[in-house]
Amino acid sequence: MASGGPPVYRGRIAPSPTGHLHLGHARTFWIAHGRAESHGGVLVLRNEDLDADRVRREFVEAFFEDLRWFGIRWQEGPDCGGPHGPYSQSERRAVHQEAFERLRAAGQVYPCVCSRKDIQAAVRAPHAADDEPLYPGTCRCRPVDAVPAGRPVSWRFRVPDGEVLTWNDGGQGSQARIAGRDFGDFVVVRPDGVPSYQLACVVDDHAMGITEVVRGADLLVSTARQILLYRALGWAPPAFFHCPLLTDAQGVRLSKRHAALSLRTLRDTGAHPSELRAAW
């Protein structure tokens, strides 16, 4: 890159090996692949394998096969290496922990002993904008040394209630979410010590030099959370591009439970990637 020129575009795809990829994943990853190519940039593949209870080695091997079959190519990843490895999140715990310690030292996080059941009992219903109930702040003012002994402890990020988080989304246009209304204090480290999606995603996207995050529109609220983490850690956030979600014939968004629409099943039944893409 010439001195003073624009930064090289760096995008990423980040499959989680907890099941087979479906057609919705394929469309989002295809868009990410296309945007990296159109910018003459680099596409990174990151294996988001932090959920040890659900991750299976066979799903890692499957997503490599399925993505290649679909025509997606990447330049950095667990299979081919690169300058920003390791590319599996389970091997990046030290850098996640370092970021968490920075947040804790700055007083941005606090320990929480509430279970999901406790939170659901304290609120009337899950928050409409997200799958996660709005945290009622039960542990927000509890002194650290007052955490009951023997209780599992997660760590939550303290959001600035009432602040409006805005960004211009490449796929969805102008966006705004209000901290404390659209989302509450959120977990950054789980009781088992594993970093949450929010923290690991921010830390790894920053460390890997990602300039644009392409992902599904179901993660728009997560983007508002992550903008706060970028700011708390003193990092500039990347650009964001959220893709519309694919749905089934009943209008339900695709998930890994839709086995009939998994890339593996479609391939085995003779489908061709170009025909699947043409339907979009």
C-alpha cells in the first residue's frame, strides 16, 4: 500500500462449528466474499469455536468443505494461516483476557450472579428488539466484595443509560439504538470464564485489522453493544454491513435446525451453487 493511501479492505466470515451451515449463512458469507473482492481486499475466515458444549470437530471440517463448494475463497484462516493468527477463537483466550482486564481496571464491568432464569423472572418478557431480556440491573450497584461466595459469576458491561448509539450501516442505512432501552448491561465473560460473543468478536476483529464487518441483520443490536466496547477499549470500530435474513416458506428465519436447507443437504441432493445464488 502506498504511503498515505486508503487502508486495504479486510473483511471476514466467522462460522461457528455448532452445526451445518445453511443457505442463510451462505448468502451472508457470499456477500462478504463479494465485497472483499470488489474492493480488491482480503477475506479472513475465523473459526468461532468458543462454545465448547456445542462445538464439534466434524462441523469445522464440514464448513471448510461447504464454503469451498459454494465458491467462497479466503486468504487467511485456520487452514491457510496468515499474519493475524491464530484464527480459531479458542486459541485466542489470552488476548480476550487482556481486553477484559482493561475493562475491569477502568470500572467498565461488574460481577453478576443472576442466572438467565433470574433475569426472566424479573422482567415481564424478553425485549422485543433482541433475543436477550433487558437486564434489570440487579447486581449493578453490588460491591465486588459483596458477591456471595460459591455463586457462579459472570461479568457485565455497564452501558450508559439513555445514550443514543448511531452508525450508518452499509446494508440497512442509518441506525440508532438507545442504551438502557434497546439493550441493557450485557455479559462480556460468562461464569465459566469464557468470553462472550460480544467481547471476543470486538477483540478479534480489531486484532485482525477488519475494516468492514458483514453479517446478518439479526445482529444489529449487537453492533450497538460492540460500538460501546470499541470505545471503552480505545479502538475505532470498523464499518458495518448487515444483510437481510433468509426465511423459510413460513417466514421463519433460517437456523441450523433447518436441515433440509443446509449446504450439505443441498449439495447431496444435486443442487448447484450458481442455481442457489440465482434465486437471490
